[in-house]
Amino acid sequence: MPQTVYRRPWPTWLVLVLSIPLSVTWITLTIVEGAKSLAAPIVGAIDILVLLIFTVLDPEVTITSCKTMPDGTVLNVRRPIIGFKRFETQLGLTGGYEVRIDGFRYEPAYIRI
């Protein structure tokens, strides 16, 4: 049975390019304007929302569980929360890839878009 791995659909630096300016702006507004500012919570909410979206959509964020195979062996399984069909790759189409070198078996994401 093949395993499924996913590539990240965006470059790694994109998270930093979006998050760092938002975080700096949020902290600066909080210090300069204080608690009465309306802009500080709005920028903070946008910053947290961006980080949550990137975290949930990242294919390296997985849920780990155990699965019992038909022959009785118990395997550690990792599945991403959300995976993009366009960026998925199947490994072991001819067999022999029951467990990867890191000790986990990779299965399709819970939500495939």
C-alpha cells in the first residue's frame, strides 16, 4: 500500500515575510497607543489569524496515531490535517515502503483539497 506525502504549496520564507511585520506593528501599536487603541487588537487578530492559517495548511503539521495492520503489527501513522491534491506524492507504489526511515507511515490527509 503506497504512502502519501505532501509538499508545502508556498515558500518557507513567506510566513516570516507576513508574520514579522505584523508582529512588530502589533507590539509597536500596543506600546505607543496603549490599551485604548482600536488598531492594536485588529492588527493582533490579523497576525494570529495568519499564523493559524499557515499552521493548519502546513503539511508538516500532522496528527500521529497508531494503526493495527491486518497481520497484527502496530504502526505509527502520521496524517496531515489538510493536504492539497496537487502537491501530493505517493511513495512505494511497488511495495516495500511499509515504514519510512523515521519510523512512521504516512497516509493521506484528513481533508484533501
